[in-house]
Amino acid sequence: MTTLDEAQKFKRQTARAANQPLSREETMTQYTKTGYDLDAHPAYVVRRAHQRATLCFQQVMAGEDLSPTQFAALATVLKHGEVSQNHLGRMTAMDPSTISLVVRKLLKQGLIKRSASDTDQRLTIITLTDEGTRYTLERLARSVEVGQRLLSPLTAAEQATLLRLLQRISGDEPGGVEGK
């Protein structure tokens, strides 16, 4: 691993030599000095794990016109009752444009309904329809199976450790990213 000073030195050297092409050997020497390894890069490994999670969801929910983000929204509304669209986005870690797309899709499917807040006309309130409640309840156990499949290569202790660490990284636990 390189230090910040070494990285800055490398950046200055690269800027000076910007007009001179590097040989393949020089390129690989500098590449090696950075310590970069895609297969061990945390962002890459997390992305690969996310791909596996999505695949597990698609396998278990085969035949459903449903994405993991849509199901997260449905399950969250089921748990909390009525919620504002903005709060639903925050609770499910979706940005405003993503939650807007999710809500539109679920409205089109007749699984949720939207109304203005009685107390604040700026808020859009989301609730499940009767069909949405039944639909979500019928799929909760299958969603649990998705998690079980995803974590199946790990022991129970490793699963608990991984979840705890991921919650810390995502800032969902005291001392996580937001708690610094």
C-alpha cells in the first residue's frame, strides 16, 4: 500500500512526464507501485456481492414483475403503514428520482396509492392497496429466502459479522460512516 505522500509524488511525476509516452514496462512499474488490485478492491467486491444479491432475488422471485428496490418499498410501507414518499425514499436508501420511479411503477401495478397529506399539502403520502398488502405479505418469506441464499456460503457467525460490518460501512450503526 502506498502512503498519501507517495501517491502525491507519483501524481507530480506523471504530470511532468505527461508529454512523453510511457513504455509498457514503465507503465506496469508505476501500476505495481500503487498497490492497486481490482480483485481485492472493496468497492469492486461489494459490487460483485450486490450482483449476487440481485441474481438471488431474480431466481427466488422468478416470474415476478418486481425489482429488489420495489419490494423494499412495499415491505417498508407494509411495516410502517402510511409514509410520505420522501420518507420512504430515505428509509429505503433511494434518492428522490429513484423512489419516484419506484412509486410510479407500484402505482401502475395497483399495489400502492398516493394521496396528499392531511397536515402538510407538500407531502405525498404512500399507502398499500388491499391488493398491495396481500401481494407483499405473500412474498415476504421468499424475500427472506433471498437473504438466506445470498449468505449461504457463510457460517451463521460469519453471516452475523458480515451484516454488522456492512451496517457500519453503510452508516446504519453507531460509529459508522455518518457517526464519525
